[in-house]
Amino acid sequence: MTSQTYPKYCTDILVIGSGIAGLSVALKLARHAKVMVVAKASLNEGSSVYAQGGIAAVLDPFDSVESHIEDTIEAGAGLCDPEAVRLVAEKGAEAIYELIDLGVPFSKHDAESYHLTQEGGHSHRRVIHAADHTGKSVTETLLDQVKQTANITLMPNHMTVDLILSEDRRECLGSYVLNQSTQIVATLVAQKTVLATGGASKAYLYTSNPDTSTGDGIAMAWRAGCSVTNMEFNQFHPTCLFHPKDRSFLISEAVRGEGGILKRPDGTAFMANYDSRAELAPRDVVARAIDQEMKTHGLDCVYLDISHRPEAFILNHFPTIYARCLKVGIDITRDPIPVVPAAHYTCGGITTDLHGQTEIDHLYAIGETAYTGLHGANRLASNSLVEGLVFAQTAYESILESFDPALSLCESRIPVWDDRQVTQPKEKVLVSHDWDEVRRVMWDYVGIVRTDKRLQRALKRMRMLKDEIHEFYRHHTVSSDFLELRNLTEVAELMIKSAIKRKESRGLHFNLDHPDRVEPTAPTRLTPRHAIQKRPSN
């Protein structure tokens, strides 16, 4: 096959990712421009769909923006950007009302008001939800709107390979994408590109995330020359179902928020021994407590018990969790739920400003793939979806200011994909073996509790894997599995390097060799050697 047979498509705005952040910004931009939304799997397969708990926003008259700010900064362990925190706290309610206007079926307290729950780290009830399937309900509502919008072209099952840059590497011009049906790589040209590709928790052996969470946007932006920030802070959700038939199902934070108690196998509650807030402590505290209990007592898991609440209450508030647990023989109205921590959320990401703009012109990043400064060293529960919504709005405003409807890059001299010098791989054992090794190395050496020796060992192994993968990439045609492995290994190395740089324990990063906080502190920023310095602003 020659390079001339590869297709080239042009659009005004390219959105890579179809989660809540990506769909939201696409809907807004489609009022003014032609938008193309690319998803590497089906359009509704991503972390957003699996978000159970809800969306944090100040909706109760007895709550306040200042309280939300204080809770976020407290959970972030002194590393949050105050401007980003205030922006999200102030704009969160507006984002919720937009969703309500679109028809998201949030749970009602009564005919006049919505039910708000309280989760770990929050001092008020401020988490609005749609039973225990909030992410699914919001995603489906947005997707319904997107499918009815004439200005939006949808491209599911297209895996992005890399970003396309101008000759001076200062501007993003689109991306190359692999059509997973035809295995042909297309060239997508766009005036503006938005990365909304989610996080990288698939880097770990045990995760609450779907298979799509392989850090694609972070890896592509890094290769293009963007810096990344705070990649050492990987949040482990304290409570994922532990069962041989279903180990990746998340048990929502809201279960603890509504009275669920963490217990040892003998029924003894233990969280009060670790924190005065007990089950309502932030996720990093609860995850480390569970990890310590399991190691101290030689346990495979601990138990989360909500069975003391009325059956009708449980069925009304947690229908998805009830049904999923019942499939494996656990009736949560009567039985405690076996749980373990699992990798859940990437708090760091591509460095952006408060409009989602990266260090490369015309390239934006929003949602979990971005570092905005909101989460600091630990994300407050239910602050993820609201971050995606608020920064979809600010990115939309920024893009609209500089978007030129008369400009087309279609005639630009952008090379199409050319794979005439590579061959089909004869065997896939390298990909499958390295996939497994990356995730085991990260779980064993870069997990909830770390040491200098473990981190150095992880870095050495990850560099060897990267060399193998780079050599494979140079000589063989690409596949989605290989591209994900390439991205995941890239991001895993960034996580390890960031963790090595932080010589203290803070938030989600706990190092036995540096157990105390060190003040003053600052975010951990890594910059690629090939990064282009931004031109000074006028």
C-alpha cells in the first residue's frame, strides 16, 4: 500500500475523546464551527460512564463556595492552585443547571428539590447524582444531543496515533488516527485540537477504570513537546469490589457517605483508628488505612457494610451496585461487600492554563488528561466531572475568541501517513507480555506505598520496556493494542520520574523513605528535552 492511498479529512475543531468533557465542549463549539469527535472505542466507552457517585457543586443554600474551596484545598494537601479551585467552585452550579436543562435525570429529594449526598472530604451535602449511575446518565444525555447536532461528525473506533505539528513544532494542526476496522491511518487536519482522552489508571494491575484509560492524550502531548505536572499523584479508590468473578467494579464513595462502615472480617470497624472523620476521610487516607489493615492482618480484602440501612433506601440509592453485587452472590441489603483499593484517577496530566490551553498553540486539554491545578496532591470526591464541565466551558470561550471561520488548513502541506518502510509483525507476544509487565511493575513498585529503591527499580525496567517498544514501532505497522502499550509505557515512566523527584510524602504520594511533608512545596513539572519555548505573549 502506498502513502497516497491514505485518506485526509478536514474540520474546524478536532475533539479527541468522547467522555463528558469532550462531548460537552463539542456541543458548545458546534454552534459556531464544524466539529469532529474521535473515540478509540464506542462513543460511550470511557471513564465518564463508570462515574457512579455524582458531581460536586454548591447547590444547597446552607452550603457555600468558600466551603467547597476549603474542602478541595484540604483534600489536595497544600498543592492546589487557588485560582483553579475558585473557578470550579464558582462555576460548578452553572454547569449543573446546564445539564438539568439538557434533561439529565438527577435524583430528587422531593418534587421541588434534588437529592444531594455527602462524600469523603466534603463538609456539606453538595454531590448531585442520578442514583448511582451519574456518569452514565450524563454521558447518554450529552451523546443524544451530539448525535442530533448537524455540525458534529462522529468517528468511533478510531485510535489516535500522534498529533501533527507545524514545522517549527509551535502549532498543532490535527492528528493521525488508526481506523480499527480497516487498519488504515487517516490524517485529520483541524484549526484547533482538544485532547479529552481521560487518565492512565490502566497502568496498574488493578483498576476501577475501563480498558480505554491508557494515558493516550498525556503521552501524545508529551511526545509533541508539552510539559506534564504532578504525575506522581495517582489516586487509588479505596473501595473496589473484590471477587474472583468481578474485581474491577467500583463501589461508590456515596456508600460510605450514606453510612457504609469499613470492617475487618470479624466485623470490627477500623477507620476511626486512622482519622477522626472515619469513613468520611479523603480517599488517600482511606486507601492507605485499608492497605495497612490488609498488610497488618494478612487480609485479601476488607468489608464495606451498608446492610444496617433500610432495604428500600439501599435499593433506591444504589440500584447499580446492588444488581452488580447480586450477580456474584452478594446481597448488599444483608451482606457486607468485600473491597480493596484500586487505581482510579490520574490527578496530574498535561500542563494547561485556566482555559485548557497547552504550551503548544491551538492545542487544548480538558478533563482527566489535563493538569489544571484543581486537584493538587489528591482529588476531592466528585470534583472530576465538574472539572471536566467547567473547563469545557472555559476552553470553548478561549477557542471561540481565536477561531477564524474563514480559515481552512485543508490545502496545507501536511504529509499523510506513510508506512511503506515497515512490515506486519509476525507475532504479538511482545505486546501482550509487555502489557502485563508494565502493569505489574507499576502495581508492585509505584503503588499506594513507595520507597526509593522500588521507584529506581521501576524506572530501570520501564526504560528497558520503552526501548523495546520504540524498536518495534520503527519496524512494524501499528495496531490499537500496540499504540496503547506505547502510550501507557510513556506515561508510566512520567509517573515514576515524578515520584522520584518528590522527596516527601504528601497526599497520594507516600514514600516510606521520606514519610514527612516538606515545606515549602511546589508542583512537580517535567518538560521534554525537545520542548519548544512559548513565544512571549503580547
